[in-house]
Amino acid sequence: MAELAGLRASQIDGCGARVHGHTVDLRAAGVSEERVAAVAAWRHAPFSWG
């Protein structure tokens, strides 16, 4: 999902406003809290990002 990639890019850029916006959009789209929280450590997440 492109919104997850946008969230990760915003985390790397350090843009708090965009991190917040992507998080709100992901929650509205029904993405689980677990998945949103795991974006920062996506390589170690226990599920697929596809």
C-alpha cells in the first residue's frame, strides 16, 4: 500500500505533520494499529507488506 510507504518516508524525513496525516489516512482505510506501528521497523515485522 502506497500510504504505508508514504508514512515511512515521512518518518525518515522527520516531518511530523506528514507522519500524522499518513497515520490518520491509514486508520481511516482500516489498516490495523499493529501494522501502522510496525512501519518504523518494517524489516522485522511479522507479516508481509505486499
